[in-house]
Amino acid sequence: MSNFVDAIMADVKAKNAAQPEFHQAVQEVVESLEPVIEKHPEYKEAKILERIIEPERVIMFRVPWVDDQGQVQVNRGFRVEFNSAIGPYKGGLRFNPSVNLGILKFLGFEQIFKNSLTTLPMGGGKGGSDFDPQGKSDQEVMRFCQSFMSELFRHIGPNTDVPAGDIGVGGREIGFMFGQYKKLRNAFEGILTGKGLGWGGSLIRPEATGYGCVYFVEEMLKTQGKSLDGLKVAVSGSGNVAQYATQKVNQLGGKVVTLSDSSGFIVDNDGIVGEKWDYIMNLKNIRRGRIKEYADKFGCEYHEGTGIWNTKVDVAIPCATQNELDGDSAKTLVDNGCFCVSEGANMPSTPDAVDVFLKNKILFGPGKAANAGGVAVSGLEMSQNSMRFSWSREEVDEKLHRIMKDIHTASIDAADKYGTPGNYVNGANIAGFLKIANSMMDQGIV
């Protein structure tokens, strides 16, 4: 590392102790941006990077609620409003026991660049709680969401901060929070995205992250004269992103052979398609069951724990969670002939894994580019809310497809311009940064 990177990282680690995910996210970006800072000393003088790394605002609050046994429970709520240089804060809410300030800062920091890449006017933010919706009744989830929004409502608004869903926050949770906001504010406003279609939601929003991630795969493959047709694909996770990435791969002629959850993973070499995909949708979204039930029903392989990346495939799409794919797994994928990886989750590959992919000239789409489709359609939902209007499914899908193509082009062009052709990691970081940096320069020291 250079003195420049060393100095930035020493400061970040001193100010943000015990937040390794945040350190990891910042280091990756800072290393990518070194040639940009050298070429633009005005950014260094104005401390643009240091200002981006420090959130504009961090809100932390208690969330008391009553469970079905009448017992009072207390969780912790957060909202990190990171950067508003190009628009209102925008980023998901995550409800999961793993949530802490460091995790949310890493996610919010990534979100700044991701939102910039979409070309839409959205700043970066992230929030959530250590509440676990797994195993809770609808009534318990409702009481928690109402308590959570009873504090969050005073910090958000259609022109200030517009949260969305993330892990543990789907249509049910968004509905409960929106209802509480409406009651508290006496206003029907587009303050959350991922809403139901009957009350301000956008078509394609549930599908957007998964679809967009596969559209990005499609664009990367085109650079080598290839397509998804006939390719074997490993997808991890079995939530929203994994479900719709699987569907889009199927539509484009590929074959998804794996899915996973926190218990283990399945390998179905016949492909997770047709009635099998329908079964996954019912299993995970309605019955909220475990992936092992798929293996029991369709007679395919099931493995407990980790090991999904040992499967021999052409394309890997990690859609589960951060740092799920380590250096050893990356080597196994490469050794088994995998030549394309597209991140459906946020930072699912460890730094060691990313190094393996880049050194082996694998087509590697980092999350801030490859999974930007979700927030892109969230931005389109915001636009529809502002206009009191809705676009058709085809119109939204067409806009999403175009945005993912534009992100791919911006990333590859920036990588080429700054001396690392084909490196989507550097390209995405640089392209996202330049728009924010120039906006911050225009707006002064604020």
C-alpha cells in the first residue's frame, strides 16, 4: 500500500475501531481511487475522500415492543445517513441479529457509490435493527415495525431520506412501517420503496436486484463474445435476490444448479426451473421453510453448512451475505472452470477472493455495480411516486436493463481511462466517485 492509502486507513481504523467490514469496504475503494487522486489534487486538498468516509449523520435508538407472550423486548435501531451530495439518502433497512453499526456503515458506504452509478439522483444511506423476524408471528413483526418507525419517522422524508428493504425486510415489513409513518405524519408520501403495488409500489421492484445482477453478467459475457445460453450457474442464498436471479438466468438460457440458506445448500444438476422454481418461491416466501425441504421433495443433493462453491459451474452469483466467498472458495471456482462472477449480495467476496478473481482474469462484477438494479428501480419508484403515476412492467424492465448496461459501460470505461482495463472493481469505484466528488466540490465545504 502507498503512503496515501496507509494514512487514510490508519485514520479510519483509529476512528472506527471494531468495525472490520467498514474498514474492508473503505480500503477497497481507497486503493482503487489512488490514480484519480493523483490526477486531481483538488480532491485531496478539499479532503473529499475523508469527507465521504465520515457519515453526515448517524442515528441510533432503542426499539421496545411486546411479544405474543406479553413480554417486553428491546432491540436497537439505526439509520446511517452517509452522503447527500447527489440526492436524498437512499438505502435499505436490514433486520437481522448480525446488524451493528459497523455492518451498516460498510453497507451505507457501498451504497453511496452504487447509487451514483445508477445515474439517478440518490445519496447513500443504510439502516436497520438487530431484531430477527425469523420465527416471529405477523403480529410481533407488526408491533416491532410500528415501534421502529415511531422513532425513524422524524429522520426521513421524500426529499430527505427514503429507505427500502434489505435482508429481513420484505413487503410485509415495508407495509407495517409505511402504515405507521402515514399515521404519525398524516401524509401519504413516497418515504419507503418496495411498497405494495396498490399503494405506490413499482412493478419489477421485487425482481430488480436479481434481474439486474444477471443483466450485468450478460454485459460482461458480451465483452468475450459469449452469452448465458447453455451455461451452468451457481447461485447462493434463496431469498429475493437469489430467487429472481435464478428466474432471469433461466429466461436467458442458463441453468441454475444451486441455492442455499443458513442451514445448508442444494445441488440440482437438472436445473431449478419451472415447477421447482415455483416450489422455492412458495417455500421461502409463503411457508418460510428450509432449503432441505426442496431436496427431500425433488431428490437432489443436500449438504449441511458451507461448500456451495465446490460445485463445478461456469458462472457464480453469490446472493446470500457479506464475506460468504473466501479465497479458498475462489480458487476452487477458478480451478473448476468458472470464468464469471457477479455479486448479487453486498461484498459477498472477501478481499482474498477478489484478488484470486482479478489475478486469474475472471469477469468479476463487484456488488456496487452488479447489484445496483434494486436501488435503481427504487429510484424509479421514487420518480413514479413524485409524479403520482406508474409505468408498465415492460417500461420498468426496459429502464432497468438500460441502467445496468450504462453501469457496465461506465465501469469499463473508467477502468480503461485510469490504467486498469477490464477491472470492474476499480472502474465501478472510480465512476461512482467522480460524480460524487464533483458534486461535493460544487457545493463547498459543508
